[in-house]
Amino acid sequence: MSGSEHAVWFEAPAWEERYAAGEKVFSGRVNPQLVDEIAGIPPGSALDAGCGEGGDVFWLASQGWRVTGADFSSVVLEKNAAQAAELGPEIAALTEWVHADLRTWNPPRGQYDLVTSHFVHAAGDDGRALFSRLAQAVAPGGQLLIVLHSPLDLQTTMGRPNVPEGFWTAEEIAAGLDLSGWEVLTSQARPRPATDPEGREITIHDTVFRARRG
């Protein structure tokens, strides 16, 4: 990986510039695996770690969750707060935004009924440490949901960040956690349809790991 590619995916200034450049970098829609895994669960308190443009936060709030969105881009957090206000007082009251670098941030222990993180490209020991900190933030009876790009898609024609060391299997996520007292609910590479930049219909895979704390 070149130094510029590393900066794009791992350093806050590059993301600040990216988010400041236009209205939306990504779709703004909720991640489909969050809906599949969490829809129907009674709402409580939630943390979205690496919330980006807030699609997951806003969806959770629409379901009645009280949600903290954490990200290391102050630009995107300001945009998210403005969007929450535009969505109305109910959504604004259910959402808060925390400026945090997930590489070093320790979320409050045992605080959240749901901790979710989607497509945060952490590698090796940094990834294992991050997953452990996120797990420690889950309250008793709460759930941890981690969704990442799958190594099955390293050769896909779909655009993917050039950070293969940040692609994990569900088994690798589990291996880095102390799961005593946890019930693993989902552990798989889940296929979903997509359209690549050439307009071809293809299948890609999300690594989905979900567990409930005892």
C-alpha cells in the first residue's frame, strides 16, 4: 500500500478533506446487515463506532434506539448533527455525536445495549484491540455486531479499499475476543447482490459477526 492510500483510509485529515468536498461521500443509507441483524430487537442504547455519514445512526434512531455515533472526522459529525436537526426533534433527541479516533478511544465499559461497527479497516493487533474495546462497551444482555469486507472479495470487480489486511473473516474476529460468557448468534460471510463499476451484476460478501453478552 502506498503512503497516500494509507492516509486515505487511516488518517483523519484525509477523511476531513473527503467529507468536506461534497454533500455525500457514500449513499447515506443504512447498511443492510444492520437491518437484517437488528430489526425487531427492542430498542435501547446503541453505539455506532465509525459512524461516517450517519446512515446507521439515523436508522437506529428511527427504530427508537438512543444512539451515539462516534467518528474521527469533525466535519462529518457536524454534518450529521445538522441532518439530525433537519429530521426533527425526536431524531435529534435520540442521537448524539462523539469525536473519537477508534484506534485509541476507549468507549464507556458496559454502557450500550448494542455496539455496532461497519467497515472499519483495522488490521492485525490494532483490529483485535479495537474489537476487544468495542466488546467491553456492551452491557450485560447486550449485543456486539461487527461487519467488515470479506477476504472472499479481495479479487472482486467491485470497488474495494486497497487495504487487504483490514479484511477479516468472522472466525478471525471471534478468535481475537474473550467469548466466555457470550453467545455467538451470527458468524458468516454473507453474500449480497451488487453492481460493479462496469454495470455487471455480481455477488459480494460481508463478514458478519454478532454475539450477545451474558
